[in-house]
Amino acid sequence: MAVTSSQEFNFSAPVCSWQGVFCDAQRVNVISLVVSSLGLSGVIPETTIGKLSKLQSLDLSNNRITSLSSDFWSIGKNLKTLNLSYNQISGILPNNIGNFAALESLDLSFNSFSENIPASLSSLLSVQVLNLNENLFMGSIPSGLLNCQSLVSLDISSNRLTGTLPDGFSAAFPKLKALNLARNEIHGKSSVFSGLNSMTYLNVSSNSFHGFVMGVFQKKLEVIDISRNYFQGYLSDMNSTSNFNWSHLVVLDVSSNQLIGEFFHDWNEAQNLKHLNLAHNRFSGQVFPRIEKAF
């Protein structure tokens, strides 16, 4: 792994004094390493990062790293935060990711990881933030993901995922606030989202979901993007749906579906709405409703 010439390190100084290196109170063990945007490139060498057995936080984001060392996965049991985003890492994500059982945040976004998402994610029982977006993952979402019941944010958008969501998906994540499945080839009925009662952000655009559109609308949602799917039904049924609080809504994009009937009439309930896209559906002719509050 190389460092750009613009970066200068005093290798004769104690490691705990280096930029981006944070040690414990005794200044014996490195517990955090932040080397984001330093121009690191190539393969992480053996017997470097993998030797930091007490590491709790590692940020290698926004570099040009292409591969991980074999001993990288021995960092292990203390690691709570791992950020490898915006690199050039390719190939299979090994099942060794399950070694990091204490992880609370895992960000592998904007790389070129390929093949299946490893089943060993089921070991990450404490993970709250999981970002796998903008990779080349394929196949279906592993059912082991349902073990990650501490998830607050899940982003697996912009991959090549297929199939349906695992059975029990909506009941598995009582704390989930943000879900992004956009730009994959996932299919299934709108009812798969019915139990995600804590969500405030939902983006399932550019997939193949279908079913009654109102099955998607959960009561706390602030952002809803279900565009470019196959949802059906009537938006005019919104005013008879007591499960949804329209005053929370900020973004609504239902474009490019198969919605019919009239628009929802009382848009004034959506007082915080700032973005609305109804294009490319099958609505019947109707005068666009008056909206008292300007966007």
C-alpha cells in the first residue's frame, strides 16, 4: 500500500503521535485509525493493520485501496466501526466479515465487491448502520440478515440483487428508520413493508415490486420513493387510511407505476411536502387539487 508523496509521516516518532492514530489512555494500544483521503493505493500489506488487535474504529475511506490483506480479518472482536467506502476493492466479500461480531457500523459502499452478500452477516448482531450500496453484489438478500435486529439504517441500493426479500423481513427490524433498496431487480408485494413501523425513509425505486400501493405507506414516513415499479391502486384511498400521518411527509415520488383513479384530494394535510412526482401513471382526468401552502 502506497502513500502519496504529499503526505509526510515522522516514522521515528511514537505511533500514538501520528496523524489519524488514536491510542488508549495508557498510550499502548491503537484503538482508532482514521486515514481517510490520504491517497493510499494498492493492497493493504500483511502484518500491518491486521496486527492492531485492540482496534475499535477503522476508517480507510476515500482512497484507492484495491484489496485487503489476509490478516485484515484478525482485527476482530473489538472493532465497532469499519469504513472502507469509496475505494476500488473488488472480488468476493469473504465470510470472514462475520469475525467482526461487535460491529455497530459497516460501510463498504462505492467499491466493486461482487458475487453474493455473505451469509455470515448474520453474526453482526449489534450492527446499526449497514451500507453496501454501489457495488456489484448479486443474488438474493441472505436470510441471515434478519438476525441483525439492531439495524437503524440499511442501504443495499445500486447493486445487482434479485429475488424477493427474506420471509419475515418486515418483522425483523423494529428499530429500522431508513431503508434503501433502489436500483436492483428485487420483486415482491407491497405487504412486505407493512411491519416496518419505525421507518422515516423508504426508497425502493427501480425494482419490480407490485401490489396495492397503500401497503407501502407506514405512519412515520417522511421520504417515500417507490418510482419505477409496478404498484397498483388508488392514491385517492389515502384520505381513508388512518395508519399514515401526512404531516410528516417531505418527499413523495410514485412516478412510473400503474396507479389509477383520482389524486388524493386533501393535500393540505401534507403541510411539509416539498417534492411530489406523480408522473407516468394511469390517473383519470381531474383538476389538480389546490395546495394552500407553497412548496
